[in-house]
Amino acid sequence: MMRHATIAILLILLSFGWVVSSCGQTGALPAPQTEEVLSRLDSVIGCRDMYVREKERRLDSLRSIVATAGNGDRYRLYDRIFTEYYSYDLDSAVVYASRKAEAAEASGGGLRLSVARLNLARVLLSQGHTYEAMRELQEVLPDTVFPVVKSMWYDFMAVYDGIRGRGSLQWHRRMSAVLDTASPGWIYNESNLRRLSGNLDGAADVLVANRDKLPDTPHNQAITNYLLGKVCLQRRDTVGAIRHIAASAVNDIMTPVRDYKSLYELASLLLATGDVDRAYRYIDLAVEDANSTKVLDNMVAVNSIMPQIVRAREQQLKREQTVQHWYAAGISILAICLVAALVVTMRSRDAVGRAAVREKKLNIRLREINRALEAMNGRISESNKVKDAYLVQYFNLCSYFVGRFEEFRGNISTAARTKGLAAVEKLLASADDDRELKKFYSNFDSTFLSLFPGFVESLNRLLVADRQVALNRDGSMSNELRTIALIRLGLADSEQIAGFLRRSVSTIYNYRVKMRNAAICPREEFEAKVMEIKP
């Protein structure tokens, strides 16, 4: 009787182990309509290094050819190299757009020179060098009588107005009038024009009806699927949007390009559907590519999405930690029952064989549970590392963004010396340093406080009662509080902090001394205590 009861207990505990294991599997399963394309995307991401190596080999081959080419062929070769670098490595694209312009100028200038300058202007705009881009744009104004120059001019202005938050519909209408209706450019522009005008059915129809006119390349497939995905988003068809944008991301990686919107927009959609694991992996890759290409618009976009995904990932890992505790409890109970079972089986010779089988099964199950625990611990550690890496690169982005405005002021000085007051007024009309700096600090404050929501309360526990700090009425942090926040993130050097906050080194030093003097712990231990504040 005791033997049968022991067997029953062990079977129940094994069933309990399987139930706990299944409960630990977090994250929503994708719909059947999207799982196939998402699995394809995962596979292509795994081969990403191979696609990059193939592209680098193509570029090496083109560079070796151009080194021995005559003057007549250089423009054509520079154009091919520029096209390869465009949306892949913008710094190199700037170099080859400039060389393309030099080759055109050497052969007499004309239409070729204007096209090269527009190529250069478009890349500079993507990098955030708006002043330099507009200067190149003005140089080609006389050649806008040519349809190709006019269409490229309109495309530049559509992107420029989009970055500035203005509507680009007027520029798409103008492009539609000058583009060849059989060209890929007309098809893509016409789809955007109809979508922005609210004609969603027409936007999709023009892509489907003209698909046979588009070159069958991964890059064109990426653009087509991305535009279809944007139509689905406006229709509130999330499943269709995920399917098309994921297909676009597949082709972006196969091309390969690094200046894209597909992968980080897909990560945002998957986060909304509960697929946190994939969203986390995709945004991590999108951050890497955005930093590689230095496309300012993409860098801002991925860093606005990243905190939400990191927060969801941390919540998921907390749930997995809870499951981990259940595993530990189950292991303890299983171990106790295993000992009891062994004692019972040792008293009964005819049950020795069955006890050995049970023991083997239990040991296998215990090893499986231990492996699951180790995997979970690895994922938790990985999450902490990625979060810290994200914060560091985020601050670099923000510092770079403000630095660009300082450069812009330098451009004003240059314009004043070379072109006079009218050029200065034109530049100043669109500049607002204080607003952008406030936006920069607001972005930093909201991101930091979303990752450390209890930071102010934790800091006040380290300070005497009459020297405690608080957020401003609008929820922002003072520069004194930002200094301590930066120390918590590992920026211990006062010069670095001063550069970040646009204050003098002596001011930052005074902030730090003031906070140390207000500490309830020894002064030399205060900053170490700050580093211990938990997210």
C-alpha cells in the first residue's frame, strides 16, 4: 500500500513540474498568418553577416575597378558605388557622391553635376546636416528645368518637410506630374500620394497592379512591402501590417541596407501584440544599424521605442523569476519524495528494478529543470547588459544632437561673413536652440525616470531631512539632480558631465560637493551609495 501511494505522489509531482514548466513560457504566440514570415525573418537575421560580406566584396570589386578606370568611366562607376553605399554607410555615400560630382565637373558639369549634388544633399539631410544639404540644393536650382532634377528636388523637399513634421502631400503631387508613369519612382510616389490623400484602396492597388513593372530585387521588394504595410496600419489591420513590414525587413537585411524603418516599426507592432522576445531582438539590431549609419531620424525613432521594450522585457523576466522560485520549491519536494521512495524500494526486493527506473527519470527531470534555471539566469544577465549599453548610446545620441545645434550656430557665423544678413535671417528663421535644448533635457529626464522610477525617493533616503531634493513642477529634473543621475549611470568624470549638461566643470564640481555635504553617510561613500540605487 505504501509503495502504491509513493508512486502516486511521484506521478503528481512530475505532472506539477510539467505544469510549472509550461507556465514559464511567456510571450504571445504569433498568428498563423504572420508566423511564417517572422520565422523567415529570424532565419535571415541569422545569415546577416553573410549578406554583409557579399556586399563588401561587391564594393571592393567596384573600388578596384574605379582605381584603373579612365576619366570617361569614373562618373558611372562612382554612381554605382554611391548607390551601393546609400542606405548602408552614409559617411561613405557622402564621399562617393562628392567624387561623382567632381567627375561630372571634370567632364563639363551639366545635368550629371546637378544629379550628383542632389545625391549629396539627400545624404547630408539624412545625417542631420541640414545647412550643408540646403546649400547643395540651391546650387542645382537653375537645372530644375530638367525633369530628373525637378523630381529629385521634389523628393528632397518631401523628406525635408516630413522630418520637420510638416505635410509632404504637395511635393508628392508635383513629383507625380514629372515622373515617367512606367518608372518605379512613379509607382512608389503614386502609392504614397494616394495613401496620404486617404485613398487607401488606391494606394494598395497601384502597387499590386504595377508589380510586374518593378525590378525583381530585394530592395524593391522591401519598398513595396513596406508601403503595403503602411496602408494596413492606416486600415488598423495589425496582422496584415506585421506580415508586410516583416517581409520588408527580410528584404532590407538581404539587400543589405542599414537605413531602414521596417525592423524598428515591426518591433513596436510586436510589442503591442505581446511578442516581447522578438520585439527585444529586433530593436537591438535596429539600434545597432541606426548607430552605424548615423541617420538622425532613425536614431531618434529607435531610442523613443527602446525604453518601452526594455521595460516589457524586464517585466517578462520578473515573471520568469517567479516561475524560477516554483521550480526551486518543486525540486525540493521532488528530492524529499525521491529519498522516501528509495527507502521504500530498498525494503522491497521485488521493486528494486522499478525504483531504478523511477530514479533515472527523476534525475533526468532534475537536470532539465536545472538547465532551464541556468538559461533563465543567462537571459536576466543579458537584459541588464543591454539596458546599460542602451543608456550609454542614448546619451551619446543626445549629446551629438545638441552638438549639431552648436555647429549650426557656427554656420550662422559663416553665413554672416560670406552672404550677409539675409542668409543669417534665413538660417535663424528655423532655429530655436532653447526649445531643442529643453526637448533634449526633457527626453533625457523622461527616459531616465522611466528606467529608475523611484530614483528621487531612493536619493532622498541618502540625504539629511532639510537638504532633500524634488522634481520640478512639470516633472523635469534640475541640473543638480541630473548630475547625480549621470553619476548613477557611470559617468564619474566632471568634465564629461559638464559637457553633457552644458555647464562649467567648476559648477559640476560644486553640485557634487553640495550633495556630498548633504549626505547622511560619510562624504566619500555618497557616490558609491548612489550607484547602488536600483531601477
